[in-house]
Amino acid sequence: MATTRDYPQDLYPGDYPADGVDTWNEREQPAEEHRPQRRPARSRVDEWMDKDVKFLGGSRVKRKALALILLGAPGVLPLFFMMPALLTLNENTFSVSVDDTLGTGAELCLFLSLLVTPMITLTGSRWFFPLRRWYGILMACCGIGDGIAAGITDTFAGGFLAKLTEHTFTLVGFMMVLLVIPLLLTGNPWAQRKLGKYWKRLHALIYVIWGLLAVHLMTLEGFGFEQGNNGSGFAGDGDPIFHQRLYQYSAASLFLLTLRLPPVKRWIAAREKEGRRWLIYATIGPVFALFIFAMIFIINEELFKGINSFRETPSAE
Amino acid sequence: MVDRSYESDFWESAVRGRRPESRRPYARDDQEPSTTAGGVILTFVALLSTVLVIAGLIYATGMSARHKAAAAASFCEPALFITGLPCINQFMETRQYEGIVNPAIQQLISESAAYTANEHHNLAAAEAALNAEVSTEHALGTSLSALMYTPQSKAASVGLITNAASFGNPVPMAAVIFTPQITVIADALVRDLQALAQLTGEQARSSSLSQLRSFNARIRAATIAVQGEMQLVHKAVETPPTASQEPCAPCI
């Protein structure tokens, strides 16, 4: 579960040096007085979140802890949805809808994990930083679960490895699962300390996974152009565009990618320095709205397929 | 004197793999960080997003109408979909089941009548009627088994539905299969039918009319079991749709 324990500051994958995008090291940075002004280490929201509140039974708990639990809890839903099928070993439910339930769940968790850094850039608050790790772990669990279940229960021909590699989209998915394993194994403070500077480089693999997801979705649904067979949307659906996974991915990724670009981050820092935060929000607003728009359809897909999987009446729509 | 600082920067970058000092953004003391590129990128992305969001919202307003049009085009009524089987509604399920069971029942009734007419005086004719019954019972069991819900039958059904929708054709009846719930009851029916067919087969191998008639009580009991299962399946598939939900006649 999301933890409120703070990592040592020097081990934080920096929110300003844009995890893996910006490659300038300390030596190459400009003189101190010309660097973009960093936000104060702790914003007012961070301080407010650090205060204790009375919780059930009068015990005191940090606001941050409560907020993190609330924000992190939905992440377990994809795994929860598949739990009845797992407990009853219902092969049919796994065969029909595990890819939609756990696969879409992994996509959602990836986006939520990637959302943390842009939100730190925008708000200056860091209290929700542990969610990045939490959603990253859940993304790995969903992805690996999807891979294992697909290898065992898919209706494709052949054995475990054949099922995972005989189609382009399954092969790409399999590669993503392989890449996510080292991230899951090293996604803890101990590994972070042991790996030192290499930890961040290793975890830049998440961007490779992000890119591979585009290829996975492209090959899954006819490169975004096909409907029905090899594409999105079923008979009677009528909304192949909104249900096209590649479009959902692209619309959600635009916000996540833009806020990671060093020139954009410099622009935001400069506007903040000028005290024109409204301009930042006015500019980012439409991009964020597009992100929310895409996420609504991804979440809708997850809930629809997930609830059907939970009832063990899986939907292949 | 010629300023060679840029050159030295260049060589330093070549040797050490670093970007020349003078080319780094906001590297000089008298230079403010350049934010033009960021502004341009963000403006472009914001405009693109605005257009896409507005287009998406406009497109979303037609969602309901598109669903109805798509349903009509593929002769489907989403409100009646049985969970997990797109475009297969209760009405189609009933028609498919009745299409298989009703002729078989008619056949069994006439074969049973032929047996009853001959059981006291014509062994060969009675046995022929019983053998015909066995064939009908086997055929009915096989037809019902083909409707069972399995991952394979579901995949085949989904393929047929998708193909039909892609080409704007009605959903074929071959795509209709039982739901998982009905499959459980139908499975029991098929087992009872097999038991009845086996018993009828034994009866048909009787060497005398008295031996033939000695099976009658057991056959009656087995038939009652089959009829009971049939009623259960019939009840499960036959949930009549309301008048407003009955546009699906053309899809059959």
C-alpha cells in the first residue's frame, strides 16, 4: 500500500530533472543565479498534509496517509475483479476477459504512475509522490498477471510461450512483461540505495514500456484504423472511435509527455517565477481536459469488463 | 586577438562528450533561460487538445443515436444482449432452442406412437420404431451440445457476430449459443437424453415382445426425467421480451 514514509531526498528521482528525459548533470548546469527558481522543498499543501488528524477510535494519523490510501485504493480494483475467477479457477473468465481486465488495469496504473511527476511540476506539492511507486507496482502486478493468464488460458494455438509470442501484439506485450520484472524487483528503497545512480537509469525502462504499449495497442486494434474484426468496437457498439484503445492511449499520453519535455518545464518554471500561475493553468487546462476525456473511456472499459469478470460472466465485447 | 573560446568549447565537447558551454540553454551569465520553445510547444499542444476535446464532445453528443443506428444496422438490440454474448438476445436464444427441440419432440411423439401400435403384436416394427427413437434422441443431444457455452463456442460465436456486423449482415443463428447459466441445465438434459437413448437401444435389442414391454416402466421414468429437464431449459431461455424491446425479428 502507499506509504507515507519519505525517501531520503537525495534518492528521490527528481521531479525537475524529468526522470530520464533531461540528461544534464550537476556539473553542466548554469550558474546558480541563472537556474530556474526551484519551488520551495515543501509547499503549504505538503505542510497541511503532514499534520495529524483524529481517526477512528481517536488514534491520530497523518492527513497524507489517509489521502494516499484513498487515492491508492482504486489501483487494486483490476486484481480484485479477477479474484473470484482465480479462487474458483474459472478458466473461461480468464480466457475471455483477463486481457481486458488486467491489461486495461495495467494501462491505467501506468498512466496514474506517470501522472505523479507532471502533477508535482504543476502543483509544486510532493505529498502524493509515494503514489508513483504504488501505481508502478500495481501496474507490474497487473501486467505480469495478464501475461501469465494469457499464456495459460488464451485460445491461441500452442504452449505457454507460443501463446505469448505468436502474434505481434502478444509478443510486444510479453516484452513489456519482461521489462517490468526488473522494475518491480528494484522498486524499493533498498534496491534504490544499492543501485545508486544506476537505479534511475534502470527505471527509465518505464518509458520503453510506455512506448511499447503504443505498439501493443496499435497492433491489437488494426493500427487505429480498423473496426470490428481486428479493430475496436463491436456489432451494435456504434462508437469505434471512443473505444479505440490507441486513441485513448494517445490522448492520455499527450498530457503526460508534454509535461515531461524540458522546454515546457522551463516555460512553466519561468511563468511561476513571474507569478503568472493562471497562465500555466490556462495553457495546460485543455491538455489536461483531453487526458481526463481519454481516461473516462479507459476507466469505463475497466469497470465494464472488470465487473463482468467479477461476476464470472466475462464479456468479450 | 581572435576569440577562440567557442572553438575550445567545441573541442571540449568533442573530447568529453559534452555540449559546448555556449550552446547550452541559458548558459551565459547575462542570458535568461530561453522559454520560447516551451511556450511554442505548449501553445501548439494546448490548441490541438482544445480542438480534440471540442470535437470529442460534439461527437459524444451523437453517441446514443450512433448506438441505435449500429444496433439497427446489425439487427441487434443492445438492451436485450445476454451478458457476454454481443448481439445475442433472449428472443434469438428462444427461437434457436425451440428450432432444435420442437421438431425433435414431434418426431419422438410419432415414433413413440408407432412403437405403441406395434408393441403387442409386431416385434420387428416396434424395434424399428425404437431404433428411430434412439437416432432422434442422439441427434437432439448432439444439437443441444453444439449450443453449449464453452470458450471455443463463444469465440466462434463472437467471430460470426463480428463478421456479420463488419459486412452489415444480420447476426446468423449459428452464432446463438446458450449462456453459461443455461449451459449448466442443458448439460443435465443432454446427459438424461443419452441415458434415455441407451435404455431405448437396449429395449430395441429385445428378443421377444414380452421382454420389449418389460422396459416400458424404466423408459417412462427416463422420459419423465428428460421432460423435466426440458421444461427447466425452456423456462431458462424463455423470458419473453417486452413489446418495446422486440425489434429483433428481422435478425433471424
